[in-house]
Amino acid sequence: MAFTHSFDATVLREYDIRGIVGRTLNPPDAFAIGRVFGSTIVRAGGRTVAVGYDGRLSSPELEAALVQGLVASGAEAIRIGRGPTPMLYFASATQRTDGAIMVTGSHNPPDYNGFKLVIGGKPFFGDRIAELGRLAAAGDVVAEAAGSARELDVSSDYIARLVQDWDGGDRALKVVWDNGNGAAGEILSGLIERLPGTHTVLFGEIDGRFPNHHPDPTIPKNLTALIAEVRRQGADLGIAFDGDADRIGAVDETGEILFGDQLMLVFSRDVLKAHPGATIVADVKTSQILFDDIKKSGGVPLMWKTGHSLIKAKMAEIGSPFGGEMSGHLFFADHWYGFDDAIYAGVRLLGIVARMQGPLSSARAGLPVALNTPELRFNCDERRKFEVIKEVAERLKSGGASYTDIDGVRVQTDDGWWLLRASNTQAVLVARAESPTAEGLERLKAKLASQLSQSGLEAPDFSGSDAGH
């Protein structure tokens, strides 16, 4: 019987494949992904595909169906088992596989799951994911062939490689880690045994129901337990991961959160000591303070499009040693492999703190104060969202405004900046604003609201959006 398959229209996203298990995503979808991706690999002259899965309850079944699809395409599936997404990336890089697929729902609710794909060591995203859907619907795959599957445990090698880049000497830090019941639990247990200092792990058991808190470290309420434990112990810092440990969150010794751009600032300063004059890549949502500090530290800041696949691709294109996003995806090509790995970022952060003269909170000392909104997301029709951005850009251009249009519009004024962009993964618009003064922030909000109104949209809820960082 000839192979054809149609995916639910909502699951093929810009950066990955994602859906609700039992509703929009099921084992036949996983088989189809394996069948088409395996065919893509084989047609390109390749054969090997590394496969991993996270701790969600649905992941083992989806992984098994995925492997069946790969094998039916004549590919060799190298099954590394359960663990964090960066361990799958590590396996692919060190085993030099032709492709890699991670079964993971990342930071989404427990009933979600999905797939992150790599081909030739590079992200498989955008048009390639859309093409995967077209090939499946057309049944455009290689003839069924007898591939193979084998298991490979890379966990010890991965932990050893993480420890290899510890550069904090013998200083014994006190560290609290929040695994959030995510997929990094077993790796984290092995890692802390090999690092100096005193380590406490919160919610270390891998549990795909996430019984303690949602696995997204960019949302402050999800860091409540970590903050409390850091303060209770008088720890040097706390580190948190999302569900598959490719995004990091952190708090300093006072329990204050370091947001994504603040972590990038700390890392950029350190990386630029070894790579003076290097280009550091950050997404359009990050603070102007970061871009200014990169310059001050002797680097070249590059503002780029939001999206972990896009940042990774741009870094590889220009040879950047470090980049990141507000969302906590951080990418080290300095000593590491260029992929987003929150566990590795944690080790690097510990090393920086161990070498600092003062506490982690001192890294922010002397920085300009910035008042900003959080990332504001509000609904907008899928077809309309990009039209709105075009309309706003045309009005800004005709009005002589100073703006950047690499990803939506980021407008610079004497008061600071505001951003409006269309999400690549959801039917929403995303807005953000930042100013050194409360009055300036209000004026930026008003300008943003005015532009939305002129396009027939209501402004997002700005309440509680003047927190400084």
C-alpha cells in the first residue's frame, strides 16, 4: 500500500512540529515524520539519524513510531533514549550523524508534544518543515527499504564534555538547580557529582505531568520555589531549565531574576575577553542595554530575527562565538558546538561566578536603569498579522521614524524603543517597549497603541509592565 499522510494544519510550525497528543498529534504523524525525513536523508546520500525523547508521558510511543518510519525509509536510527534536547544535539555532532530528531514538547503543557529536527548539523525549519508536509501528502518518499535501529548511550560522554569546560577553579559555590521535573534530571544528577561546591536539585525526578510547576523558566511565577530556596540557603545563584533543557533561567544570590538579555550581557562580557572584536548576535526583543554593553566591551552587536533556528543559522553564517534570545535560548560556539544548551550555559555561568570578585548581582552594578514591558502577546488573525506589520512600517517610513525592520518593526525614539512583530508560530502579534524613565515608557506605549489603533486593533494590556531590569 502506497504511503501518504496529511498532518493537522496546526502542527507544522516555523521552528518545529508541535501539537496536542490525541487531538492534533498522534503516532501515525510520528511515523510519517520518520518516513519523510528518512527519505530526505537517504536521497541526499545520507543514512544515520540520531533520535532522542523527553520525559513526557507520550514521548516513548511517539519515538517508537518515529523510528519505525525512519527504518522503513532505509535509514539507520541511533536511539539515544530519554534525556534533554541538547544531549541529542551533542550525539548528532559527536557521532557525525546525517540528521537528528528530538521528540519533545519543550515548555508546553503536559498534553503537548512535538519534534525538533536537524539535518547536516543545521536546523531543519521554515520552508523545509512545510515541504515535509507536502511530501507526506503526496507520498513522495523513497521506496520502502529495510533500515536498522540501534541504541547508543551518550550520557556519560555528554556529562564528561560538559565538565571539561568548567573554568571556575576550586571555588566551592553553593548552587540551587530547578529541573522542574524536566528531561535533564538524570544528566543533572551526574553533572553535580563532578562539579566543585554544594549543589541542591529541586524537582529532579523526570515526570511528564510537571506536578510542581510549569516547565518554563522565563515566567517569574515558575521560579518561585527556586528563589525561595536560594534565599533560604544563602546560595550563590540558582539555575532553572525548561522541559527539555534548551532554555535557561537564573536568579542571583539575592533571588532577583536575570532575564535572557541580562544573562547574555554576563556571557558576552566573558566571551569577548577571549574573542575581542567578535560579533554577538541577539534577537530584536532584547534590551538596548545589551547592545550598548557589547560595544562597550569591544564587541560588535548584531540584532537579528527572533527564533532559535534563525539565531543559530545566523551565527554559523558569520562565525559568531555567542548569541542568544530573550526566551533563554543561548548559543555558545566558543568551546561548544553552537547549539542551545541550558545545561552547558549553566556550567559556564557557574565558572563566571566562581571567577568574579563580587557576587552575581554585581554584574548589573553600574548598568543604566531600564523600565520595560514584558513580552506582550495578543491575538491577531493569521492572515492579518503580517499585513498589520506592513501597514505600521509604511506609516513609520512616511513619517520619517527611525526604525529597524529585520523582524517586524523596532522603533527608536528619544524615549527609548518599542517593538511590534508577528509571531511565526501563533496567530498573535508581539509587542515590547523600553525606556530609562517611567514617563518615557508611557509615551512609547501610547505610540504603540496609536499605531495599532490606526490598523484597527486594540492595544495589549500594559498593566504591570513597568518593571525595571
